[in-house]
Amino acid sequence: MTAPERPAHPVSVLRGLPLGTRVVIRSAVPAGFTDTLGNLESIDAETVTVRTRRGGARVVLASVVAAKPVPGPPPRRRAGGGSPG
């Protein structure tokens, strides 16, 4: 029997994705954990930058505990929300 495959380290996952990919990154902060959701903008030896709805967010790679690509946002709903007919 073979051992189960170990998941890739989250930083390795990020490094393997093309820039522009929509990602979610969970990182450790003093109060616990926080998630950053947006498009992968850049990655270097120490940080990853994600373009969120609020602008660029820089995450220190040493604090990353999980990361994965995610699908694009759902289409916006039309204003009004009334029922058809």
C-alpha cells in the first residue's frame, strides 16, 4: 500500500500559477488568520501581491498557510430584483 500523496506547499501552488489567476490565500496574522481574494499580480522571494476589489494587497509568503486558485466571481444580479412577468 502506498502512502497518500501530500498536498503541495501553498507557496509552491502560488508559484505554479500564471499571473492573473484568481486565488484565495489564507495567512496567519496576530489575531488568527485572514483570507485574501483576488487576482495574482506578482510574486517574489518574500511576498505575493493580489489585486483585490479594494486594490493591491501584499502578503508575506512566510505567513501563508493555504492557497488555491478559485473560479471567477458570479455574474452580477440585475438591479430591481423583481420577479419576471
